[in-house]
Amino acid sequence: MTGIHLASVGGWLRRACALGAVAALLGCQTPAGMIFQAQPDDPIWPAPPEKARIRYVGAISSGQDLKPAKSFLDNVGATLFGREPEEKMLSPFAVCSDGADRLFVADSNAQVVHVFDLSTRVYQQWAPPADEDDDNNKDDVGRFSQPTGVAYDPAGRLIVADSVEGDLVVFDQHGVYLKRMGGELLSRPAGIAIDAERGRLFVADVKAHLVVVMTLDGQLIQRLGGRGVELGGFNFPTNVAVDASGRLYVSDTLNFRVQQFDVDLKPIRQIGRGGNLPGYFARPKGLGVDRDGHLYVIDASFEAVQVFDSQGRLLMTFGEEGRGRGQFWLPAGIWVDPQNRIWVADTYNRRVQVFDYLGEDQP
């Protein structure tokens, strides 16, 4: 297209955008939309007439779901050249937040961490540099081998478990790669969790049948477990979570149970056992804890979330198999943020679903 043609197109568009009706028709400027928009028939659990405890909020699968504002030039570019392809999730496996407005999703098959800023509406992908040994190539983004766990620490760093590499990757709050750590301590790390008050980092090591306890800088504190079926032993532990009291929960996946440890990391009890009834497990995976001390357990085989009290008593379940709102297909990870929103990595539906815990004192 020649310069004269470009000028003509530019002049025509400027005149069009000056006309209110035509501008609206062309979408010359689009304000930011609502990320999660409530619908009258959004699922709630339990169903009426019981008091609702969990409410479906929405889902995110790509940066477009942040519904950012579009400028005049953005819309013109999309009209003339087509919209850029969406960067969608492939296999969201684990999820956490920074305690505020940023959501981090470890995508095992895409080999990146998706970063969704719900405030600024900015979407990013974080991964270690292609050549980590070259200080001049820190911006040359590569890929993880297989990210399976994420946790955000009090210093504003994101820690990612890279399962195939057998270590942890650390980024600063802006996504700048800092280092790898824990490689000499870990075999195949999966889920990770942080006890911020006591400066402890917990890593479920699937291959070693251990939970490795480190400082936040990756120094060994102790190892928990070893292969076994007794309390305190593990058979392929996959995920960990910490409650406000410092108690540790471990998905002891192929022992078909969750184990609870006290603040001194002594085993207290097992929660659940193998079976296909409520309160039992087929494949327990992701774990989360809300402000009232309720434990949320993803079961990838049941396609549901089971909720227990701190004594291990089943309170309720939510979700079912499917592709719709509040339905799951092989979910893997879960995170309960400080605002008591529940984020579920709905792996084979290629999305993260979000729910509200309504609390014990709601009417």
C-alpha cells in the first residue's frame, strides 16, 4: 500500500471515529470489560435450600479473558490485519497468586508460567532464559522442562518446581530470572508450598517419596517421610499445603490419603482412604486451605473438590465431570488466596476456574 493510500485510509478512519454512531459501529475504542460477570444461574454449593458455601465466579484460559481496554490503534490494526492469535493454556497444572491481583499458572505442556494481572489487565509468560549461564542473554526466554508447582514467597519472588530438571526456578517480582536451586536435594519435585511465618519451603518429591523442607533460599532443613504406608510414610506424594497455624498437609497420592503434620512436622492424622465414596480418594492431588482452616482436596479421578475441617471430617464437595461452569476434567492444582477465592487448575479443560468461599458467617 502506498503512502497516499495510507493517508487516505487514515483520514477516512479519523472522520469515521469523529462520528459517534459510526465510531461505535467500528469499535474505534473499547473500554476494559468485566473479567468475571455474574450470571443468575451461576452454580452454587450446596444446592438450595441449604445455605450456600461455595459460588462459581468465572474462568480464565488466555490473556484475552482479562478483557483489557483496546485503543483506537489496537482496533484499527485488528480490522486491517486481523487479531493476534490468543496464547491459550495447554495443561494448567498448578496455580497461586501474589496475595493481591496477580495469578500465576504453571503450564506443564506449554513449559511456561502464565501470569495474569487482574488489575492492570496485562498478560505475560515467564520462563528461564534459553542460556542461563550467559549473563548477556537473561532476556532470551527459553522454556521449563516441566513446571509442576508454583509458590510466591514473602520477599516477592516466584518459585517454580521444574519436575524434569529436578530443581526449583526463582524469579523476582518482575519476572526476571534469578537462579535455580535445590538440584542437589531433589529428584522429581512436584507441588510446593511456603510457610511464610517460619521461613520454610516444602517440596513434594514424587520420585523419592519424601517432602523436602528447605529455607526460602534452598538450604536443607530436613526430609520428611520415605516410602511406606504407616503414618509419616509416603507413596508418591504430589502436593503440599500449609495452614495459618503452620500445619502441613501432604497429598500421599498412591496411599490414597492426605496426611496432616503439626507445626513441628510430627504426623497427626491421615484424612481419607482409598475408595469411591464421599470422604474417600482415588487420586488426591492439589491442596488448599482457607482462612477458616478448611482443607480443599482435588481428586483428579472424581473430577471434584472435597472440603474437610481441620480434624479431617468431610464437610462438602463441589464440582463434577464435564466442560461447563463448575465442572472439571482431570483437575490438578488448587489455591485459596487471602480473599478466600478458590482457584482450580482444570487441566484437561485448559483453564483455571475460580470460586468464592462465602464464609461461615454469611447469611
